[in-house]
Amino acid sequence: MLWEKIYYKFKINFKLAIFVLLILSSSLTNSQYKQIPKSINKTSSSVRDFSLNLKLNETLYRPENDNIYTSENNLFKLHFDNTGSDAVPQNYNFHTSIPDYIILSSQYLEASYFYLHDTLGFAIPPIDDSTDPQIDVYFSNLGNGNYGGTMPENSVTSTLRANDWTSYIQIDNDMIGDLFFTQDTSALKVTCAHELFHVFQLGYNFFGTDVWYLEACAVWFEDKMYPEVNDYLQYADEYKNNWGQQINKQGSPDFYQLYSWNLFLDEKFKDNAENPILDIWENILETNAITSLSTFFMENGITWESALSEWGISQIYCGENNFPEESLFPDAELIPQIRFDNYPNNYSFFNTKKILSQEITNEKYSNSFYKIIDIPSVKVHFESDNSYSIS
């Protein structure tokens, strides 16, 4: 079963003026299945519906460019044009014949590579051609606010893993336009980090059910690598109005809005593990993301319900006028607090003694927020036949 509903019944009596926020979290088990991987794109939030269509189109051929630049440490081949619709900006401050955009891209890619492998400990991704081992990066005019994409190309037969793939990267040729949340070199930094992490991910495992976690991890790494950019805040701005969905919901254009899931996990478990996200990916070698996360939580003495609840609490404590010191997000003061405008059933205002009875529905792997203000006193009673946690 892809999803189930959990029902809660409660009554509240009121006597004392206070603010109460209820966070309910639920988790159920998800089955694993294999699917031919499609391209994985980083896009601006304003065109995510369009980018989703791109994600679901299998890559049939590689782009073609006129020029090739090999990065300093021979890790990447960057394919680019100096003329035509795919031309990169023609600035030459670092090299007389190689555009700055390409030089900077190679530096951002190599820095991200060394940080992923040497500092965080992720395994080097499989190479696509032993005679031409560099990771290929193509620069094209992707348009419509598309920062870039990573294309799974061939399943690897040299390993015992059934779901690791070779891949290549596409990056927008200039990062300029109203549809980009960040632009120019700032956008280029996080795109290089984001797409390279997809290349590393695909060397571990890829299941069609895991696109949500692929994107959550890639957004986490772009902020881990370049914390000064904060490009992910575009997704935070959307999430504040669109919260509460199950985190692994398929066919959703909102995978990027889960940016905070790994920010939370990385901070929450940093004292338990040298690199919590790596531990999760080591489990993904043999299984899907949900099962890997379940194993990780069990090994670290926490339940899904508690993890979802604490993640929710961190979201509530965001914002400059709230309690960022209580949140587990590194940039809590920059992240907007969730809003209740679109959730009238989750917001209640009482200034007289009343009793509130309400039935709550929660999807699996999701949390719900209930804001009740100006309450004299509170007595809450819950009934449920399923797993849940309340904070």
C-alpha cells in the first residue's frame, strides 16, 4: 500500500491564556522497487513543474560542444561553446583562451569532489570510460531557470551492486535571468556542488522511489559546501506555505522543499557519527532510502516518529522573531516560520472557555502542525491505532 491514513481524536478544555502548537508525526513502511533512472535536475522553484517533466524524460544522447577544458587535477572535462546560443560569458581574467566561467566551474567542481571524497568520505563514483576517465560536464543554454542536471547513463556491471550508474552533468551556460533565485558565480557554486553529489549518489544506488532523497541530499550538500550562498532559501519560502506532505511522496514537484530534512539529520546526529549522511548512504548501497533511514534511526536509538517530530519542532523555531537558538537548522534565523493561511483547519483561536473536538488525518512519513492561541488551559486526549508522536 502506497499510503495510509492515521486518525487522532482529541478534546481540549481551556482556562489560561497561552500559545500551544501541536506537532503530530507518523511513519509506516514503504516497499522497494527498481526503475530505470531519469535525469535529475536542479531548478529554480519558479519552474519546478517544467523541470519535473525534464526529470521524467530519459536521456538519449549527450550534448555537443566545440571546446573542451580539462580541470587542473584531471578530474573533469568541461565541454563548452564560445559562440551561439550555448555560449558561456566571454570574460578572460584567468586565462587568455579559457573563459572565466569555465575556469571557475572547474575549481568549484574539484573543490566539491575533494570535499565529498577526502573530507566526508564518500566513495569515488564509477567512471564511464577507462580510456577517458574524467567526469564530463556540458554547458548548455538550459533556459527556464534550470541550473543544471545529472543524467544517469549506463548501469555498472563491474560491481556486485545492481543499481549503480555512470552519469554526466549538464550546467546552464550563464545562470542569468529572472527565474534564477541566485545568479552568476553564486548560482554556479551551488550547482556544481549539487550536480556532483548526484554523480556520487548514482555510484551508490538509484531507485525510482528515492528521487525525493536524492534531491534532499544534493540540496544539503550544496549548503554544506558553500554555506554562504543559501540558494536553498527559495525552497524554504515555498515550504512555509506548503508543509505537511509525506516526505517520500512520488510524482511531487516539491522534492526540493525537503531541503531541511538532511540539515536536521546532519546537525541532530553529528555527535553520534562522523558524517551522518554518509552512514545513511552506506546503507543505501544495499537498500532504498526509507529502509536505510529506518536502519540509521534504529542504530542511533530514535524512532521515525521522534525524528519527524523533532524536524517539525526545528521548523517551528525558525524565523528572526522566534527561537532560532532552539532550532537544529544552521541558518534558522533566515528560514521563514511555517504559515497557516492555507490550513484553516489547523489553526484555532479561542478567547472563551470551549471544548474542541477534531479528527486529524496524517499521511505516512509526514508531520502535521496545529496552532491554537489564546487558550485558558489545555487538556489533550489522543486515540489512535497507529504509530504517532506528539510534541
